[in-house]
Amino acid sequence: MKKTIWFDITNVPHVNFFLPFIERYEKDFDMIFSIRDFAETKNLFEKKINRPYLMVGSHKGGNKLKKAIGSLERVSVLQRTIPYFDIKISVGGDAAGMVTQLRRKLSITFDDNEKSPNWTYSPFSDFAFWPKAISVDDLHKQFFKDRKLYQYDGYKEDIYLADYVPNPSFKEALPFEHYVVVRPENVKASYVGGGISIVPELLKRLTEMNLNILFLPRYESDREYAKDSPNIYVPHEAVNGLDACYYADAVLTGAGTMAREAACLGVPAISFYAGKELLTVDQSLIAKGKMAFSRDVDEISGFLKTASRKEEDMNRCKSVQMEVFTKLDEVINNYLSKK
């Protein structure tokens, strides 16, 4: 009888992230999926994975009390509704981790954001995967223990970019041939702590530079930034962010994941992340000359004028993916051998 893996998907980038995991384990395991209602997560899941799922919980904005209450509510619903499983794999995830611990199953987590309050789920993580760019001391401060920790030589984005194949018809749905991507900041995230978006000013400057803009709103309210601008195209439904990056002349984003995806693909990547301090993985890519950072529109326009595309190193991505999967296979097999 097959064992069952539960994937808990709580944010848009997790959909692409889990695709190679699904492909690797679908022959030997049954799979169940839960989704949190946030941004384009549901639409992208239905487009890319298209399997039965449970929709549980929603994003509670920047209010810490509402977040805490929402997390406990999600624990309660997941505990009642998630069917039997043997292994849970998630990106972070305190609610899924609590349910896994309550059921005494294996909880595996991935993460690369050491600024988030990861202490909310670290006690419920039996095994945690993190990039080597992040210091062990920082992870210890979030209560990850050495015996439960594995660090790999690359970035979380490498794991799924290793299997990425560009869609040759992607640009057929766009009203222009050349464009830059703009993705707003996640000002509601707990690790950002609010703030004012620079997107309205940035869109105005890019328009003055006669650039076409593929605008990817994070929240419904973000659409107001692009109102009545003929050079700005807002898709009617979720698009494949990897294709959007790959075919772009540049990617400008307040979202760390998309900036790192672009950087790993060799596309000029400019982050205008709104948090107080850049994530270590972003600092690493900036130090390697693969990404730029600024929240100053003048500096950003200057970066754009000198930016050029680099050749992507897919062999490096494949090496990172193999390293991670080799260790993940070992963790899963060791756990199942003791059952």
C-alpha cells in the first residue's frame, strides 16, 4: 500500500516550487494538497498542478493578532479535514506543522527567509532544508537544531528552475514584444512590517522611459496603480511567473522570489524589497553581481539603462536539485524504514 505525502501550499511561488517534488514522488506515493487562499495561489495551482485540493484559510494582512488567530483557526480546520497522510512537505508553515505533530507524522520544511518569525514552526519541523548562504547561527536563533537541519549549496529557486522549459507561445498573449516585469512589494507580510509602495512612482518613471510593462499585482488593490496607462498590461488571470521572467528585458520586483528567479535565469533583476534588511540569499546574489537592489526610482532607472542579460547556468540548478533530492530521499526512506 502506498504511503501518502501531504503538500501544504500557502503562497504563489510554492506552486512552481512543488512541481519537481510531485514529479519525483508521484509513482511511489499518493498525494494530497491543501491551499491557503492568497493572491493567485488558487488559480496558478489549478493551472499548473490541477489536482483535487482543500482550500483552508486566507491571508490575514499585517495585523499580528489576526495572523495568530487565523493560524489557530487553520490548524483546527486542517486537523478536521486533512485525510490520513504519512509525510508533510511545506515551505515554512506553522499550521501544517502543528497538525503533523499532533498526528505524529514526518514534517519536512523548506525555507530561505531568515527574517520571518520561523520560530512559530521550527519546533514542529522534523527536518528543515535551508540554503548554505544563511548562517547556522541565524537558524539556531530561530530554534532549528543541527540534527534536524540540512543546508544545500544553492538557492531554493534552483530546485525547480532545474526542470524549467520556457513556453514558446507565452508572449502571444501579450500586447507587446518587449517588456519589463513589475511586481509590487508584499507590504502586508509580517517580515516587511508595512510601509509605502514605490510602485506608483516607479510605473510613472518607466512610462517616461517608453518601456512596456507587464504588471503583476499582488493584491487586488494593486491594480489601481496601473489604471489608464496604455503601456501597462495587467493579465486577466495568473500567468506563469517563470515565463514572465524568462522573456522579460528586466524584472523589477518587491518580491524576493521573483527577483531570485530572474537572477538565476540570467535576466536583469532589480529588487525593491520593502523590508528593513535584505534576506541573506538576496545579499548573496547581489554580491555575485546577479541582482541589484534599490528603493530609489532614480537608481532603479539607472540600473535599467546599463543592465544586460547573462547566460543562465541550468547545470548549476540541476546540481542543486540533485543534492536536495538525494538528501530528501534519505530523510524519507529513513523515516519509513522505522515505521
